[in-house]
Amino acid sequence: MSLQNNILQTIHHLRTSGQFVLYTNKPKVSTSELNDLADFLEQEYENESLNYPFAAPEFHKEAAVWAAKTIYYAAQFLAHRMEEPKNLGKFFEDFKGEISPSVILSTDISLRFLPFIIKELEHIDFEDWLVKILKKQLQTFSYSAIGHDMNEEIQEEKLAKLFQNDCFRTLFTDRVIAKKDISLTAHKIIQENVAIQLGEHSNQFWRAFVPEA
């Protein structure tokens, strides 16, 4: 791993230790740095997907790099405020591709850490402009927000389409159960799948969960 690739170093340290370390206060990244980052993210995805249920969706390079850039820039602006809000469009663009299980699971390699940055920003200033931007980004990728009380807006029709993929449906349901995110079970499609997954053992594993009769 190149010691000059700051974004790769930051994401590598985050993935291996769960901690953010910034090696520069300049968020600019080069194409070659992003190519190396993509190779690392693909390997991380392949390692995780070995434990996925059913057949894992293919790695989505563009989505994974977009997510890594998003969280890298978010960490940069949490630590260093060198840009005015009017200039943020170049750093926090919306993901432009179609949302699919492949995209969601590839972005989650990095985006699962984004709620921690959002909460740190809220502790500093709940009305911070960056909080609003990042929460908007996370709304599209609610899988990465499970268990963090982010008040995700779930569109059940879109989720039902995504749930046609057995791997993603099981991973999503398992994470809701593991995080005991009771608020998400207010949505019928999630509640039904949690009930199926828990079966007769719901009272043992999650007493707060009461499936509808």
C-alpha cells in the first residue's frame, strides 16, 4: 500500500481498526489513488462476501469508490473546515447510478461508518450544514444506517424490489435483528421478514419485537 495514498490509508485504517485517521488536511484525490482504493475495496468486499448467505451480488466498483470518497470527505470536513458550504457540491455529489443490492452492499463497505461522523457533527452543532448533506446521502442507503436512529425513510415498494435478491434480503433482516432496530419493524415488509427469520424464537432473541397476528 502506497504511503502517499492518503485516502487509501484512511479507509484501510478505518476498515482494520474502526478508527478514523487522516494523513493530510487536503481532501483532493487523484485518479491513480482512486484506482488503488478500488482494488482494496474489492478485496474487502470479496472477503466479507465469503460469509454472505446465498449468492453475493457482484462488487460495484463505482459505487464503492463513491462511498469511500463520501466518508473520506466527511471526515476531512469534520476535522478541517477549509471550504465554504457553497463549494461542497464537488465533494458530496449524489450517487448517479441505479440503486441495486450490488450497489448497496458495495457502498456499505465504507458507509456503515458514516453514522458515527454524523453523530460527532451533531454533538458539535446539530444545525451544521454538513449534517444535512450527509443525512440526505444516507437516506438512499438505509442499510448502512440500521441501528443508528437516523430516522430512515423507507420506501417499501423500492425495498420490496431489492428484497427479491435473497442475499440482500437476508443481510438486511439479519442486521435489523442484530442491531435490534425496532423502529424499522414498523414497516410491514421488514416486520414480516424479521418474523420469518426469528420464527418461534422471537421472544428469546428479541423480546421487544412483537409480530402482528
